[in-house]
Amino acid sequence: MTRLVEVEYDKIFSTKTMASLKGKSGESLRQMLGDKNLMQTMSRSQALLDEIISAEEGYRDELEMVAAQMVTDAYPIIDYANIKIDAKIVNMSDIRLPKPQSQNDPTLPDFGKDDPEKLKAKRRIINGITQGASIRGAFGFMLFKEYLDEINPELVVKYNEILKLAFGVYDDENAIAMLLSMIAQNQNAPGGESEMEYDEENEQFVIKAKAICFPMLVHEIVKGLYEIVGTQGFGMDAKKNKAIIGAVDKLSNEPNDLRFGKFFYDAISEIYNESNINDARVRELFFAEVYKLDENDFISFVENAVNDELTSAQLSWATGTMKDIEKDLKKDDTGLEDLDE
Amino acid sequence: MDKKKLLEMVRRVIKQELNEALTPEEKEELEKLEYEFTSDVRHDSAISPSLYKRYKELKAEEAKTDEARYPVAGENGYIRVSQLKKGDILGGSGLEIVNMSSGAMTPSGKIEVTVKDPKTGKELTKTYNKSTTVRLKDKTNENAPAPSKPKEKPGPAVAPGKPGEKPKPRRTFEPKPGVKPAIKNIAATMEETKMLDKIVKRFRSSKPLNEEETTPCWEKGFKAGYDEGYKDSQNGKSNRFYK
């Protein structure tokens, strides 16, 4: 029986797209790390992290609450979709190291007309977008700078720096090689974890996030949110869904998801930014609609968006979809049914 | 010479040239622009354009309200509710403070303020949480008209025949089978009451978050044994603790 093998970005995208992604990654490396080398980055990160943890001591309760509230304010979809957030700042020893997944996959479901390779590629890109959105979202604390300055005026500067260092290393190929080697030896030390669950009793999604400091907690909550959005890329066949998750959602895929995913996220969110729509809830709901596209349309849409080469049909679909979403949201907000006229 | 040093040198020369070429007014304008640039949340941060778009929305919403979304006492015209005094005008609604209960507050942290609507002349009582901060009208711009009170957001649609029940939003994230196991025990998540307890505990602790004064006045009284007011409040009577 065959086993689903992993899928890499260079197998999904064209050479041109990969070159563009690597170019963007190079620019990002300069923006995030400046002229620091890997060793300087690692040592500065550790020193900063110690300073941040020490400065947050005694404020963890507020910061947990504030992180949840800030993400809710920055992403109003959380309120609209009634998503619950459980956020905690914990010690490093409280973060679980993900267990290496078994490579055995004895019961592959019948994929029928679906191409498992395309399904895996779609899931991999969605995972990349989730990571990318959470990197971009982690800087959301800047929106609430005034509040954080009240606790300690140096915090915001330190948060900004630690995030740039922590995520900037994923644009460095040497760092990725080192991180992959650490993951293989189960030696990586994650700064946080998040998971999303569906509470059937209350019919709501729940984001459970833990992290060792505030900016990482914001990052993990946003990741949880985009994990929920990401579920919209699945079909209704539980066996197929499980098989795809088993093949794609691996820790060893994360470094490159973090490296390239932010550019997938940027490309799609740019379509929302450039629209005349000013309802931030539309952004995540639009991502969900993109995820619902079939595999071929989805991959083509993301690739063209990354290359800034969306076809007129794709642009027209995107604009129409966002307007439909906006209209539905207005109906929900106002209770008026006759907004179509 | 490395690139960084070269760039710094070029920047210095340009600045010097500019200083000589510009009039004092132009210099002032340039300094203002520089300040706006460096104090912008986008400066030296990797904040995404879509979050920045949301930031501007939040700032616009904030400008219309009296209350700060987060406790930011002491800056940008925000002060604690307990620091309000007669005659103060709230920055968002333009309401005038006509009476404060001399800083009195209940142990639950509520504080009552009587305000007057300048348009109608009507007085009303507002109840705030002790930790709430409000924005005062900018005294340097007193001639500017007070922003109108934010329109009440219409409530969500209510399904006919089911009063009070919130209908399902038109756009939802549907749970997909096999993606994650359903959780059975929701108790692990943070409840609102727990969250509130945490905040109350913080404000009762000796290490306050934002308080100018380390011990709230009601706590001083309570610690000193003058807890009658506290007991009264427990019995539903009003209480008074003075600074």
C-alpha cells in the first residue's frame, strides 16, 4: 500500500515563483535582522527574552487578558464568529515539545477522483498562510503601544526586536538547516503553542494558546485564529482530512512554512487592502473563501497573487466575493434583509 | 568604508545642507514630519499593511468615544475616572461633569458620575469601573466642536418568534470532520468571571498596574478596620470611603 509522501514548495510552485519567494525572503532577512549574523541573532534573542520575561513578571495576568482583547480588537472576526480565546503566559517548561509523528499510515482512504498530491499541496500552502498570518499578526501589539508603554516604556521596543529576531532567522537558509537538524534531534525549544478546537456543546471554536511571553502569545493566538480559518480548506470526508493532516502537518515543515508563508499571506491580504472595503472581518472571511476553491484554482490563485499576476477573472471573482461578504455582514449588523436592492 | 558608515555620512551632509537652505518655518515643518514618521507605529516595525488599516479604523473609533479601550491613564488626555472633577468635559461625547461622589467608589470598583449633555441640558448618571480611563476634551483646542456621540450600533438581527436569541451569522466557519477532535471539557478555558477575578486581584494587590497611588482609597479604609462601608455595600447600601 502506498503512503502519502511529503510535499515541498518547490514541487508546488514554478521555478519563477520560487525565485520570487526567495527574493522576498532575502529582503525580509535584511529588514528583520539587519547585519546580524546567526550567532549574534541567537545570543541577542536569548538576552532579550530573559529581559522580557523578567519585565513581564507580575503582569502576566493582565498581559494574558490584554493579549486576548488586543487580538479581538485587531481581528473583529473573532467577535463576529463567536470564537473563544484561552490564552496563558507560561514557563518554558510548560510548553510541550510536539511528539514526532509516526510515519506509518496503514489505512489510506480511497481518494476517488481527488488527487491526494494536490490536496496535500493545498494544505501545505494553507499551513504556510497560517504561519505567515501569525508572524504579521504578532506585530499587532504595536496597535496598542500606548497601553504597553504604561507597563514599561521599554517593552514595545523589546517586543519589536525579539519578534524580528525570532522570525527573521527563518529567512536565513543556514538557520533553517540548523532548526531542521534540531527538530530531527527533538532539541528545539518552542516559544509557544496553540491549538484550535471545536466545542460541540457550545457550537463555537476555541483557541488555546500558550507562550513564554506576551508577543509570542499574540503570535500564537493569531495562529490559532488562522488555523480555524484554515479548516475551511477541508472537505467533509473525515478519513481524507485525517490522511492529509497526517502527511502535511509536520514540525519539520514549519521552518519553510514560516519562511514563505508570510508572502502568501501578504499577497492575499493585499487584495483586501486594495479593495474599497473597510470591514476587517471581510479579510478572514475572504481567506476562507479562497480556501474553499478547488485545489487547482486555489494553487493558481495563490501563485498568481504572489507574482502579482492575478488574471482578470481571478480579480473579478475576488472583488465580487469580498463585496458579497461585506453585504452579508451588513445584513447581520443591521438586521436589514433588503440591502441587495 | 562600509556601506552603513557611508550612508550615515551622506545623511549628515544632506541634513547640514538642508539646515542651511531651509527657512525656520520649513525647518519646523520638517521636524514635524520627522516626528510623525518616527512616532508612527509602522516605523521600524514589520507591522503589515492590513493591520495598519485596522489600526486607523480603531483610532477613528477611539476618537468618537469617551472611554479608553485599555487603561492608559496619564497620556494623551486620558485620566482615571476617579480623577475626574466638576467642570471637566469628556473628549468624545462632550458631556460635562456636574457631580462626582468625592472619589467614592464601591469595593466592586464601580464609580458613579453625573454628567450634563450640553445640547439638551439634561443630566444623567454614568457608572464606570474604577479602573476605567476616560479622555478629556483637548483644552488647547477648545473652540473645536465636540465630536458627536457615536451612534449606537444596531443590535444583531433577531429571528422572528425567538426574541433575544442571536441568530447564526450568515458567514461562519463550519467545523470539518476529522480535522480536530471535539473537546468534551470546556472548563479548561478562561471564564469571564475568572478573568474579572484576576483583574480585581491585581488592583487589590500591592503591585498595581497603572495606579498613581499604590493603595486604592477603599482598601486603605478596609485595611484600617473601617469596613462598615464595605459591609453596607454587601447589604446593598451605598458606601463612602474618602481619601
